[in-house]
Amino acid sequence: MAETPTADALLAIASAGWGFAETTHVDGWHLRASDGFTHRANSAWPIGRLARPLPEAVAAVRAWYAERSLPALIKVIVGSELDLALAGLGYTEAIARATRQTARVEDVLDTLLSVAPIGVKESFTDTPTDDWLSLYRGGDLPPVTKAVLGSGDDMRYATVYDGESGAPVAVGRAVLVSAPDDDAPAQWVAVNAVETAPDARRRGLAKLVMDALLEWADERGATDVLLEVTPDNAPAIALYDALGFATHHEYHYRVIG
């Protein structure tokens, strides 16, 4: 990347990598609701400026989520000015801490040069198939899932099948993204929903998924990749560390109602 983006800038870029079913705005803040499916699709993303005092914005956020019988959450960068300001207003509860990591696409692909499909078959689609959905989160998904995962202009879904049983054994999703106010072609690719079936782990399938998704992104001009990982997901952290990803910042959700 020519210039490392700030945490706020990367938050704005990442906002296009995950969808939602319903949305509104409180000034520059983007509020999302999706029947409670994932924090990312049911929280306020502060990707723009407020035109009102923070307490008034928080009240508006809380009211909108209350109308939908959802908890009011604001996604904030850990230790940021907004994070500290919300804590100062008494919103001290924070949940779902995670790290946002980045890497150069070409560097990750160089690390993955030796990856090759052995005893598996691969499938690539622009929308999530039933096979893909059957593996994601164990297949226990609400009806709103397709609306959340299907949001985006240029997406790729990878499914890896066992060569003998034909069952899906690994999946992943990639979305080309760019800064909201940037008219240039997308330079970033957001990778998420990388999962391997429990009985198919330790076979390098997650690396195979990453390689396939980043090859696709590279062909479309993406130079940098971002992803998110929770601190309790040790296998994923080890994988991304081995592929050369570095933590850009941490974020969590302030609970405001």
C-alpha cells in the first residue's frame, strides 16, 4: 500500500465488506439492522462526522434500535477519541473485541505459492450457494443471512469439496471494497467467513480458500487485503500470522442501550 490508512479510514473501507438488511443514517454515522444476525450488521458504524452533540447522536441511535427491539451498539476503535468519549458518558460496557488485520495481496500470494488442491474440488460463485451456506456457522442461519452476505458490488464465494464424499469442507468470501468517497477502482479486498469443517481441519484447506480468493482479487486490481479475527480464534490467528498479516487496530462495540 502506498500509504497506510488511519484506523478511521480503514473502518470506512471495511464498512463495504459486510452487508445488512436495513439501514439509516445519524449524520455521518451508518446504522445497520439485520434481525440480530452478526454484530457487524446490527450496529452503528461511525464512518462520518456528526452534526450534533454526541449525547444527542447516541440518543438517536438508541431510539432507532429500540424500535427494532435490538440492543444499541456502536462499533468503535479501541482507545479512540470516540471510544473514550462514550466511556466518559457512562457507556463502559464493551463487547465482541476483535482485531482488524491487513497485508499486501502479492505478499500473501507469494507465501501461498506452494498451495495446491489435493484430493479436493473447488467451486466459485458470485452469490452464496446452499452448499456454501450449509458450512458457514454450521449451517444454522436465519433467513436474513443471504441479504447480509449478498450485499456488495463485486463478490466471490469459494467452496472446497472433498474429492471422495463430495461434501463441502471449506468456504470463504471476498468483497472488493474502497473508501466510500473514492471513485477510483477498488484497491482493497475484504476476506471473511473463512471456515473449515471440523473433521477436515489440518489439511491446509483454509490456505487453499485464501489463495483462491486472493487470486481472484489480484486479477481485479486489489493490492491490499483486510480481515477481522477475534482473540479467541487461535487457529485463525496462527494462519494469518503465517501468511504475513499484521494487526492494524483493535475494535469493539460500545453498548449504549
